[in-house]
Amino acid sequence: MTEPRRAVALEPGRLTWLEMLAAIFSGRMLVSFLMGFASGLPLLLIGSVLQAWLKDGGVDLQSIGLFALVGLPYTLKFLWSPLFDRYALPLLGRRRGWLLAIQIALAAALFGLSFAHPTPHHLLPISMAALLVSFFSASQDIVIDAYRRETLAEAELGLGSALYVNGYRVGLLLAGAGGLILADVTSFQTMYRFMAGFMFAAMLVTVLAPEPPLPEGRPRTLKDAVFLPFRDYFTRDGAWLALAFILLYKLGDTMASAMTTPFYLDLGYSKTEIGAVVKLFGFWATILGGTLGGIWMLRIGMNRALWLFGLGQMLSTLGFAVLAGLPPSTAALAAVVALENFTAGLGTAAFVGFMAALTDKRFTATQYALLSSLMGVPRVLAAAPTGWLAAGLGWAGFFVFCALIAIPGLVLLKWISRLEKP
């Protein structure tokens, strides 16, 4: 009787110091970072930046709130992801061909959005334009995730994923903070056209990047592209445990993050202090944590990284409980924010690398789209009861609870590790 297939190999092999340096400074890592930037850029342009434009145009708050629905393609992207596994365009190959076509459409959609008039009487055109941006942006994410998985070696998935996430955050920063500043200096129309230009620059990366080889056994029909990824995954030993782990690993960290701004305000910190400390220390600590986490994973392997970084996330959440008992102190706030964001960066590097390792290269687009959609479930559902929990438990009790809720994920990791042992 054949041995069941494993859900994922948590120990793909650790690298020597020379192999680590070669991986860190390889072109593959630069491409991961730049493609992450391209993925992150459009998100806030149909989020907080678009909300600011609508507010400037006199649109009421109820209508602005409904514009959150244009983000649905990010949640539903698994529905059309099999197309990218099944079909290849005539130029540049299965991955880069689709990516270039999508980026052209995305740049055109952003440029088209710049001609909209966000007034109470012209909401349909701007909502349709924003929905197109969302659809092409989600499609770009599908192909970029698949490309990263297929071009990186197993041991490089952690670092490549970390650099992708860091690039994504830089894209968010440029579109969010940079977009609002540029719109204030010029206009929203000019800003959106400027951002469309960045997408054309991203196409250069797509054209110059190498195309991953076509895997043997890839789907030959659309039916196979839809059903084989599910059959492949759920016939593996430990498949359901791995899905439960995805739901639980960052649950406590996610719940704590959902209530940090009200927490800071309740403690007496000003909006200026929160903005300066959280954005300055938080952003750079996250970038540093993600980068170092990816590098460490080259040396210690994915299994040990998931353990250590998961414990770090849990312990750093307790820092908020300590902060709740202290008088307002900018230094204390900066220390807690920096530690929490640093460990969150570490955990994200291992977590995203783990999800990439779960996928089969024959069906990368479909399987990763499904897993990344699943990853977003705790972010939405777990945030809902956090206000009630904070009110009932008090701030210190709430953050202790968030730290303890991380334990089930670590327990699941123990079982997954056992499945991986020969």
C-alpha cells in the first residue's frame, strides 16, 4: 500500500551560508519584491484613497460605505483562477503572458478611473471603473502568487514571500500616503494617471523576468483545471489540519490588531502620537521583521520558523496588556508597537511561505487563490466580536485573551510536524 502524500514539506532543506548569500542576492528575490509592489499599489486606490475622493465630491457616508463592495473580487478570485492554470496566451508563456495582459488592462482601468466625477449623481460610472480596477488587481495577484511559487526553490519560499510582502507594503504606502499627498498638491485625476504610469513600469519587470518551466501533468481541459486542484489537495495526508492551521495561526495577532487604535486613544495618546509612532515605528519594524524572517528561514527551515515566529507573535501581544497598565509614554508606545510589528513581520514571512509550499506547481494559481481567500476569513470574522470582548474583559484582559487564542494554532503545528516525520 502506498504511503499517503504529505500536505506540505515543512523541512525542504536548510541552506549553507554560501547558498544563503546566493539566494538573498539573486534576481529571483528582486523580482519577488517588485511584483509585490505591483500587487500592493492598486489596493488603496480603490479603498481609502477613493473614499477621500468621494468625500471631496460631496458623496454621503452611506454611499461611501457601500463602495467597500468593489473589493469583492479579492475574496472571489478563486472562481476564475483555473483559467490561468489551464490556458496560456501566445506570447511570454503561461504566467508572464497573462500577467502582462492583466497589467495592461489594470493600467487602462486606473487611467479610466481618473476621468470619473465622484458626485452624488455620478456614482455608477465611478463604481464600475473601481470594480474593473479591483477585478484586474485581484487577477494580477493570482498570477503573481503562482509565478512566485513556480520560480522559487522550496527553501527560498520564505524569503521570497517576505520580500513580496515587503514590496506589497511599499506599494500600499505609495498609493495610500503618497496618493493623498499628490492629490492634495495636484488633483485626484492627476494622481490616478500617475499611478497608472507605475503599472506600466511594472510591465517592464514582467517582460524581463524569466518564465517558469511548464510542469508535467498540468490541466489540459478547463474541467481538470477546476476539479483536479481540489482532488490533489484533499487526498493528501493532513490536508484538513493544514487548512485549520491557516485559519488559526495568526488569529490572535489579527484580533489584537483590529482594536489597537481605540486602545491607544483610550489610554490617552493623541492622534498625532498614534500616527507618528504607529506609522513610523510600525511600518519599518514590519519591513525589518519580514526581511529578517525570510533570511532566517533559509537557515533554520520552515518548521522551526513557524514555531519561533508564532511564539514571538503571541508574546508580543502581551506587550499591549503591559502598556494598558502604564501611564501614557511615547517611549513605551514605540517599544510595544515596534515589537508587535516586528514579530508580525516574522510570522507573516513564515505563514505566506507555508501557504506557497502547500500548492502543487501544476495548479498553483487555483490552489493559492483558494488558500489566500481562506487566509482572509479570520481577518473579517475575528474582528467582529473584538469590541465586545474588549468591553467585557477590559483592555489588559482582552490582549491576554488574544495571546492565548494563538495556542491552538501552535498545537496544530505540532500535529502537522508529526505528519511530516518519516
